[in-house]
Amino acid sequence: MNLKPFLALACVCASGLSITAAEAAQTPPAKQAASAKAPKLSAFKWYTTKAEALAAAQKYNVPVFVVFTAEDCSYCKKLEKEILASSTFKKEIKGKAVGLMFKRKSLRTPWTGDAADCQQWLIMRTTPGLAIVAPNGERMEPCGYRAEKKPKEYTERIQLCYDKLRKEAQPETEPSSDAPAE
């Protein structure tokens, strides 16, 4: 029996596997993890700690929508009622982000604990304060509050950040093998 065809096939297969392994070794671990299929986020949920929100964001590869409010702030009440509680916002954000909300009693009360750390981390100087953060903790985009903005304006910015994360998680495509040889 002639073993040459089988040996040639084994060599071709082995060289293909070594190229794939070499390519995988060159891909940064963060990119490999992100390119793995993340579970689908089915609902929007508000978290109260940075650690919980970032853990959920990493699990689902979605941005974190961070909100700072105060109970005695008229603009905060308007934000909560007209934006965050609106059906448009809830429908559009579902599956595309997790929330992180910090709420203090009064505008005169300083932020404490995790909220104070996040305020410094995100350089939040206003209340209400809004930002969009990547799962790795990097600030993606400030998202300041304006009373005249509609819910769709916020969800569109969240959608842009969501799309950016999805694009970054896509494995790099190789040129088509159908291309003519040079």
C-alpha cells in the first residue's frame, strides 16, 4: 500500500493547524475573549455598584450607561420621568446596555463610597451626570443631560457605542481565497 498520499495530506493538515495556532497566538487575549460569542442580554437592568455593572457589561459585551442624580434636583426628576421611564428609552436600550445609577438625597450632600469613586473616575461635575462606559471601564462617551433632548437622542448614542463594541469583537476577516493569484 502506498502511504505517500496520506503522508502528504497529514503534512498539509498539520501546517494548516500550525498557522491557525500562530495566528491565534498573535491575537491579543482580550480580543479573543471579546470575539467569543457573548451571551445575549435580554433585559435592561440598573446596578448600584461599579463592580456589578462592569461585570454584567463584560459578560454581555455591552456598554454601561452611567447616571448620577439627586432626589431634590428638578432636572434629575425630569430626566427620570421623561427619559429613563419612557417606553421609547426602555424599548431601544433593551439588550444594548446595562445601567449604573447613583442617587443621593440632596445636591448639597457629597457623593460617598462607590459613587464618589465613580464621580472622580468619570470626572462628573454636574448633576444629573451621564456617561457611557465600555465593559473594560474606559469612558466611551460623555452624554450630558439637556432638558430639551428626547429619549431617542440618548438611545442613539448608546446604540453607537453598542455597535462599536460589536465591531471590535468581530474576528478579523482574511482575504477571500477566491481572489486571483498574482
